[in-house]
Amino acid sequence: MAATNPTPTPRKQKITTFLWFDNNAEEAVNFYVSIFKNSRILQTSRYTEGGPGPAGTIMTIAFELDGQQFTALNGGPQFKFTEAISLVINCDSQEEVDYYWSKLTADGGQESQCGWVKDKFGLSWQIVPEALMRLLKESKGEQGKRVMQALMQMKKLDIKKLEEAAAQG
């Protein structure tokens, strides 16, 4: 009789992105979980009498967005998000690009250049179609220059226009 291997225990994610919010971590987490498929809240912890937040209020929320774990902290107003860090969403289609773009710019989010947006909480995202990465890898010389020039003119990335830029000449 052949020996069977037990199902391996899934490895805990080694590195987790930790996001600092003033006092709206729960609102932000609920917003993100509503946008991404296969997402959920994993655990919530609350401040105790020892502070620094008011006892009983949410301190941290561990959550998952499409299998990637994050933790949100209600840490106070000392720190704000900047574009020095962003989260990249790799998209398979223009429909995906359009979906994430509209969701993340809703209710006060801001469009930026080259596929970047800032959501209503100030967190920066890059919404990148896989086609862009393919075109940048495959395009050489003038063709690569045209793709890059088209990219630099866009806010929301348009796969068809990027492919047209690559095909010119």
C-alpha cells in the first residue's frame, strides 16, 4: 500500500502590508473588501483601557484582498499616505481596468497620470493592464518610444490605444 502525504498546512504570508489610518480603518477596510473578489475581514482588535485610542474602539483590522493579507490601524492623524508607496492591481482586460478605476476613484478618489489613482482615503493604486507590461517588454526602439509616449498621455490606461501605438509605423 502506498503511503499518502498529508495535505500541507498553508504557509502564513511572511510579509503583510500595514496601512495607517487616522480613525477610519473600518470604513476603509469595508470599502476595499467590497471592491475585490475573494476578500474578507480576518480579525479585529480593539483598544483597551491602556490606550492610546479610546477603550473599545477598533485598533487594527486584519483583512484579505483577493488572497493578499493586509492590516489596517486606527493610529491617529500623525501620518498620511503619500505616492511614495502604492498598491498595484494587475488587470487582464480593459473591463477590469475600468472596474477598478471607477471603484477606487468613487466618492472623492482622484485620478492621476499613467494608471495611478488615489482612493478617498488617500491610498495610491496603480491599475495596470497585463497588456502594458507585454508591450513594454516586446517593443523595441521607436515602437517602444511610441508605447511610452502613449502611456505618458493617459490617466486611465487604454489597452487599445497602447496597442495602436505599438502597431504604428
